[in-house]
Amino acid sequence: MMGIAKGSRSGLAVALLATLLTGCGTLDTVSGWVGMGDKAKVRPAELVDFKTTLSVKRAWEAQIGTAGVYVFAPESDAAAVYVAAADGQVAGLDLASGQSRWRVSLGQRLSAGVAVGEGLVVVGTPKGQILALRASDGSTAWTASLSGEILARPLVRSGAVYARSSDGRVYKLDAKEGKTLWAYSRTLPILMLREPGGMSADAQAVYAGHAGGRLTALSPANGAPLWEANVALPRGATELERIADVLGTPALNGRQVCAAAYQGRVSCFDRDNGNLLWAREWAAGRGVAMDDRSVYGVDAESVVQAFERQRGVSPWKQDQLRHRQVGTPLALNEQVIVGDYQGQIHVLNRLDGAFVARVATDGSPVRGELLPLPHGFVAQTANGGIYAYKFDKLDKP
């Protein structure tokens, strides 16, 4: 779910721009197409045939409510996969079979989730509430009220729940009681994308990308910035042209943290000090993923591209998914996996970007991040389908 929102200096006024002046670029809030109004919407690429070289089999499927205009993604622990929906349903599904361990209806709409850890399943609401449920049975552990709508799913780490609100604030909450331990805030630009921006963390810092192209490493102890760096710099004569928001969740691997910005760049930094390691001009459409070899991203036209991790050179592009509204990549084993607007999941070879497999879900968009499992992955669709897949060797002819 990506749209454009207005931000005031106080960060309290955040609203969708339903229309813009004729001739101005618009970003469709549901489809994610970038164009000059309806006339510039382009036909998505037709799927091409290829020789399947990897078997991807459906292990199980389940159902939760629809996502509506929000983005939901599954999460797991050692025993279960947890999912949520806009109508307030949250469920814990058996990791092996997909059978329901528990299911609750919270009686209010949800806008973000799920995060898992510390024995909790955490979701967010349009009214700025964080709801923490017990992972064992779905009962409510605590609730906390933040200062704005929750669009990004929270993060649970080391006895704390980190959450961010639509007014630019990042919060650290105590995982036991939900008490606010600190809050970090920043000024919002006049225009920004209405896009869920995730967070990542290690023992030293919590990493968050922001509207305006900045990436911040925050101290877990007190929320103070350890360093701040430019993923991209806003450019252009108009506020619309100057949108350069960081998209998705910052990717961590080794000493690097990498992120991508809309109408901007993909950039990698030293996690210790924020020094820029490399950057490439690139108009991101989603967040990035990273493994020990490369950084993988999707641009505004849904071209999937790899960037060599150490130097940023690009060994390949996969342009046969253009305008299919491809989601954030998942780097898993020797594959790069993406979902699209028709619920098709495409598996690419990480060495050259060639298609190796394709599987279908329920025909609705796969907007949220894919969940990696030891031998496969789980996808959640906009219509609420939960699909677990496993990799298997192809049968020999």
C-alpha cells in the first residue's frame, strides 16, 4: 500500500492526497503504479514461459481476513506462524501443518502486523494503539497508545517492542508491560509516501529509514541517534519531485546496512559509524533484501535488480516483470523470491536473475514481505490467503 501523504511541521497532519493538479505525477494508493494520472498507467508485462529448474510445492494453506488498504505480513517463532488482518483477526498457525492453534478477533481494525518475540504477537491500529497478545493463546497481554497511525509492523527485540507512528516518531516500549521507555521524533517533509517503513536491529542499534531519504541508527538504551546518513537527497523543483522517502526495512548483513529510497538511490553504510560504503542512482519501488553476495531490490517499474554487496556493481536485471507491482524481494538460499499483483510468486536464480520456478496463490496481490522458513517460505495475500511453500528436488524424467 503506497500513496502520498501530507506532513506538517508538527507531524500531526497526515492525510492521503486523493487528487493532484492535472499533469502532476501521482502514485496510485492501491496499485502502486507511478504515472501521470490514469492515462499513464501501463499494461503489466505478460508472464513468459521458462523451464522450471526448482520444485516449489505448497506445504499448506490457511485463511485470515483481508488486508484492505493496509499491508500485513506473516511472522514466526519456532512453533507457529502468526498472521493478522484489517478486520481485527489475529491467528497462530501450526508451523508444520497450518492448522489453527488459536484465533481471536480484537474487535477493532488493525493497520499493521505482525511482530513476534518475547512470547508476544504485536499488532498496530489506525488509531495509534499497539496491542500485544500472548503467543501461547492470543490473550491480550497489554495495550499502549502512540501519537499516530501505525502503518509499519513493530519490531520485538531484547525485552522491548519498537514501533513507529505516522507522525515520524519511533518508540521503545517495555515488552512486559508496554510502558514507553523512550520516543525519538523528527520533522516530516511537506509531502511523503504513505508507505509502511520497517525497522531492523542488532545489539548496537535500531535502524530506521525516514521520509526525506535519511537512515538513522538509534541507541537502544535511550533513543539517541548514534549516526544518521543520507540514503538519497531530495531533488527537484516541486515538493512532489523532491519525495525521496526510504522504503521498506533496512537490510543487515555483516558490517553493512543497506536501504533504498523512492526517486533516489540504493545505498550501503558501515553499521558501526554510518560511513557510506557505496551508492547507486536508482528509483526504488520497494525495500531491499541482502545476502552474503548481493543486495536485491525492485525499482518503480518492477524491474528486479541485484547489486554486488561490496562494490554496488549490478550483475543482472530481471525486466520481465515490469509493472506487475512486485513486492520486496526475499533472499533465501540460492534464490530471490518476489510476489506480484496477481498473487504470482516468482523464484529467481540469485546468480543471474533467471526464472527457476513460479507458483500461484489466490490471485490477489502479495504486498507484504515474504516470511523465510528453513526449507521454504510463507506468503500472505491481500485477500487473506496464507500459503506455505517448500523447496523440493525436481523429479528426474
